Amino acid sequence: MAEKSPSTPTNISAAITTGSSFKRYYRPYYTKKQIATLNSVKKLGPLASKETTARYSSCKFMQDVGRKLGFPQKTISTSQALYHRFYLYYSIKDYSPQDISVTCLFVASKIEETIKKLKDIFVAVHSVKYPDSKELDPEHIAEDRKRRIISYEKLVLETACFNFQLRHPYEYVIKFTKWLKEMEPSLKDKQLAEKAYGIAVDSYKTSLCIEYPPHTIAAGCVYLATLFLKDQDDTIEKLIKDRPWDQYFLSRMDDIEGNEWIYM
């Protein structure tokens, strides 16, 4: 019997998701079936539910740290999108969610040109984790901790296939509410825009950003906001019933309505 080639991976699933033999190409969005397939390859088992919980808590953590650092929402959302994309291919059993969260914030600050030094991010992380403790001295940050984040930076960039053209739903939320205002002048568009914007921010705690394009997420957020506010504005009730949302927002109605259960 011929000897097995030394290049043959002993753990096939690990090789598929993390090995150099796995050739990725940039895919902006994934179907739920594709995400399920990638998760099955990782063989999470009982860790699957823990990874889902970690996804939510890590994205909330990044939101809090990002605000502490004074990042605009765009930078924070970019970091969260990078996090979701990273864990399509890697598992929390191999990479700590907190380390990846820090790495994604660091990378996002570069992508969105709101650059912060790594030590400043560590200080903000400490402040969020331990709000009642003394501020972390940046000179006392362990070198191995910094080296670990730097090494993870390349992995995060690889899972994004070095594609830095990340779009977010916020600009579409504003555009869509303005269009609705033009059609229904009595609409309280500012209130609707604020509600939809908040829903869009919260959407990054889920994997929606790697499942749907930003204009569809924005449409779902505006639509959901109308459901929340319909009892406060009679105009909204008319919008829900009479307007062809799919034609206005260039998205399938199934996708617009299908997003809402995540927030209810």
C-alpha cells in the first residue's frame, strides 16, 4: 500500500475551513443553506448554540467598545460584519470571540479610515469589561497579547478576501424614508427614520449583513419600523396596506417581511 502523502490533511473538515488548501473567493452574501453547510463542516456539535450566543454578545461588546473609542457607526458595523464573516470559516473552539472582536475593531478602523492604535483599543476594551476598575495603563499591555491580535488580523482579512468595499444599510434607510415622505407628506419621517436606523444598528448582532444586500436590510428595517409605529401615525397604516414595497425598494417582499422575525 502506498504511503499517504505528507501533504494530505489528517482532519478533513479542519483543512477545508482553515487550511491553506482551501481556496476562497469573495462572496458578498450567503444563503441560509450555504451558512448551514459551512457550520456543518466546522462540526460544532453542542458548541453551535454557544457560538450563536457568542455572536450576539460579541457584537454588542464591539458596539460598546466602538462607542467608547468614538468610532462612527459605520466603523462599528464594519467590525461586526467582519466578525460574522470570520466565524463562517472558523470556530469559537479555536479562536476566542473576544480576541477576534478586538481584531475586527482594529481592522475596521483601518478600512474606514478612523484608525486607532491597538493599545487604545485595549484600553477601551478594559474600560467596557471592567467599568468600575482603574483605567488600564497602555504601557502594561502584554506583548504576546498584541502579537496575537496582529496575527489574527491577517486571518480576518483573508476571510474577507481583502475586499474592503463594505456597504451598510444606513444611507438607504434615510433615502427610503425620504421617498415615503414625498409620497405621504403627512408622514412623520424623522420618527420613522430614527426607529428604522436603530433597528438597522441592532441587525448587526445577527448574520443578516452576510445574507442580504444593504438596501434589502434597509427595506426590512423601514418596514418593521412602520409596524412598530403604526399606532402612533395614521399615515403609516396606509403605507403598509397601499404601497408596493417591493417595487419601491427593489427587493422581494418575502425578503423584506422575512427579516422582521429576528427583531420581534
